[in-house]
Amino acid sequence: MTIKRSPWTGMVPVDDTALAVTDAAGDGVPVIYLNGHAAVQWQWRRVLAELGTQWRHITYDMRGRGRSQRSADCSFETNIRDVDAVLAARGVARAVVVGWSYGAFVAAHWASRNPARTVGAVLVEGAQPYDWFDESMEPGMRKLWKRIWWPMQLLRPFGMAPRMSADQLADSNIELGKIARERDLGPVLDSIAVPARYVVASGESFGSQGGHEQTRASLPAVTARNPNIQISAKVASNHGSILRKDYRAIAEAVREVAALDHEGN
């Protein structure tokens, strides 16, 4: 008997917060989408539309972002645990995990720890091991987040800006710089035992001065070490515009990893 699911939108309590979750239902393979550092679930809309209703799309705002509630702890580890909380709340045993930017790091860590629960992973412009951070950068990063925090608040009533403090945003960004280091991220990627695909941009964001392309250059070594990981596409957009301009390539990578899971069973 086929169980007909209905779309659901609501709040999932976890720790000291509650996460704004949307489950589009559908009877197909579940796909959970993990946002960028200060991004919101709405930004995946083009990918969802491209894949269509034959997939079960689950999106949510990370704690302290979008329409989710504030939290005293917005560390990287809490965001990994929140994937478990959302899937458990929606009764999903296995899923494709798709992450963009910050969310790609979360997706890579979650997939490496949960191979039996991961259909496959799609890493969009993130989870690329590169030593771009050093401690001398920390004061400047904190100053930057304090400067842009106030303008961001204009979008908060619309659920389009983080509820995190400027210090929390800076702490999260600094923590990610450490997590991205080759000695830390490399072993995580090497341990991924499910089909994983990168979708990477080729354009540079304003002010990046070639930094993104240097980071992307780390991927051939990753794919050489782990045959489960490949680059699905390198597209023309930049880091910030990839969900908007190259959503078709992301959707194709989802189809690719899901098909590989089907062939393996």
C-alpha cells in the first residue's frame, strides 16, 4: 500500500531553539537541503522546481537563520546534529544530502558519519579543503560582521536574514575557516563511502581576487584519493549566484547520485 503524504510546513524543536522546516512530501527519494552560512531555504526554489514533484524535498532554515529561532549555540557541530533532528521529525531514514557553501561542509561531515543513512551527497561550492584562514584574520572578520550586521536586519522581518548576533556570525565564519583546513577536512572527505558529487563555479565573486579558484584547485587531489567523489559539473556562475543561475547542474548531480544508489541495490 502506498502512503500518500501531504506537504508540511512547521517548527521542529531541538535543544534551545526550533527550526523552520518545509517538507514538500511526494513519494520519491528524500532530498534534504543545507543552506549557506547566512542563507535561507527559499534560495533552493529553482533546484526544487527543476527536480519536480517526483522527489521528496525537505528544506529548513538553520538555527538562528531565516524563520528559525535564535540559539545560544550555533556551532558547526550543532548544525550537523540538526540534520538528524529534521530527518527524525519527518520520519526519513535515508536521504540525499545537498549543501551549498557552509551547508556543503555540513553535508560532507554528515555523509561521512552516516553512510547507511546517506543515499548520496551533492556539495555545491563548498567542502573544498584549503588553508585560507589564519588567526591574524580574526579581528578583521569580526569587524566586518559587525559592520554588515545592521543592514542585514532590514531583511529580518521577511525571514531573509539571520537572527544570530554579529559575534555569532563571526564565530561561525572563523570556525568554518579552521574546519576547511586540509588537515581537518581532508580525512572527512577521504572517509565518505557513498556517491558524492561536487558542483563548482568558475566565476569569482566581487572582492575575492582569485581566492575561490585557488580553493577549487584542491578538488583533483580529493577525487584522486576517493573514487566515490567526483566533480559533476563546473559551471559559469560564481559562488553567490550558483543556486540562481546553474540550478540545472545541481539538479543533475542529485539525479546522478540517486541513480548510483539505485544501481547498487
